[in-house]
Amino acid sequence: MTAVSSPSSFPSPSRRRLLSAGGAMLGATLLPGVARAGDAWQDVVLPQARQRDLVSSITGGRYRIFISVPDTPAPAAGHPVLYALDGNASFPMLAQMARTAARRAKATGQAAPVVVGIGYPTGDDYHPDRGRDYTPPTPGAPATEGGAGRFLDFIEQELKPLVRTLAPIDPQRQALYGHSYGGLCTLHALFTRPAMFQTYLAASPSIWYRERAVLAGLEGFDKRVAALAVKPSVLLCAGELEQPAAGGAPGSRDAIAAERRMIDEARALSVKLGAMNGTVARAEFMLFARENHGSAAFPAMARGMEFFLA
């Protein structure tokens, strides 16, 4: 499945003049109030969200955990829950989507999910430790890489039990979202621990990492899935601009991106998984028009939330 964005629509010249005039009048009315003595800027508080830091006894790493729990009653089986990697960057948008899902639950029939962002205690969107936590173990990898197994142990053995104390959770409706290295980690979890989640959302996954080592997990994957009562669903996606045509100068950004084949690898894996009859419940690929590696994360979160809740 390919998602194609449509051109934005802009107001007509007369409409723009009307909007500009209205804006000027509104500014003349409100600006003096904004500048009143005693007014001060304040930090923005994300509605319906909490966070705490914790140290994992498994990885030894310190993580900042963000959580948003729907303010609507839980379904009889409990809330679905979406775990999101790179939580500092991904959690605010996904939490907003979950609140929107809660407001529209009666119209859509979809239960709003709990959203759990797994981040790091930093003011930055991304932390260097993701290179350790999100990459699968491979021979010869340095100590700063290859820790995905321990990181997934942390989620399963330490984080999930904590989340269950905060909200009623449906254990049969859990998803993992990751972008880039996070998408790589999501695929590693799917191949090696398919029972850990029921939905795997791999956005722009770095399948190229260490000679595509993650694909070794396909060996025996069908046997690991065979006994599962709920077969996993998988969404892979990428941005249209992530794979430039070959021909850039050796070592250039375009040459490296062309060699990594982000689009081709994600699409081919989706086709391969879809052809494994009875192994996965769903396998889809989405290509986002005019999106690059960084910007593709935003439509991936929106489409991923829809895929999970469908």
C-alpha cells in the first residue's frame, strides 16, 4: 500500500487579504494584554501525560519513561498499549493521537491506547545510547552497539510490569513503534521474540546495519510464530526521498543512502513476510511521497497508529 500526499491548498488572494486584515485587528486587540506587567512565559505541560526516570538492572542504562493513559473507561480486556522508541521525540505526537482516538471512540469503535514512550534523561530528541540499545548483537560489534537483546529484556521484565501497575492493559493488543535504528530494533524484536508484541511498526528501518544482519532472524521465524494464538502484524514504511538514484560521489550522503536501499529493503521484506502464509496476520508497506529519512517519521506515526487500532 502506498500513501501519496496531495498538494496543500492555499487561500485565494482576496481571502489572504481578509485574513491579514483580521489578524492585524486581532493583534491590536490582544497584544497589549499579552504584554501586561506580571505576565510571564511558562513551560508547556503536555495534557494527560507523566514521566519518570528509572535505571535498568538489566542494561545498566538510565531511561526516561513517558506515559499517557486514556481518560475513558478501559475496555473489558484492558487498554491496548503502544510502546514507542526514541520517546523524547515520538511520545508527544503519539500521545496527541491517542487523545484524539479517545475523543472519537464512539464514532470509530476503536479503543484508545495507552502510549508509553521509552526515552533518555536528556533535553534532546535523540540520545547516543540508542546506538547501543537498538542494534542487534553481531560478531565483532563494539561495546557501544549490539545491546538490543538486553534492551528488549528490560522492556519485558522491568517496564511492562511497571506499566501494568498504572493502567489495565490488554496483553493481546500491544505494539512496538520504532524509526530508523528504532525500526531496526522493532524488526529484531519481531524475528526473535514474536510473542512480545502483536503489532510491529518499523518506520524507515535500518535494515542495512552490519550487512543486513537483522535478516538472519528470518531463519526459524515461522517455527517461532507457529504456536502463537495471535499472529503478529507488521507495518514497514519509508519516505520517497530516502533512496536516491545511484551515481553520487563515493562516500557522499547520496551514495551511502543509495547503497543502503532503504525503500527497496523495506518493501522486499514486507513482500517476503506477506508470502509466508500463516506466519503473520498482516504485512504492509507504505511509501510516503516527498518525505526524507527524518520527516518520514511523522506520517509513519500517524499511519502506524491507524494500523495498530484497525
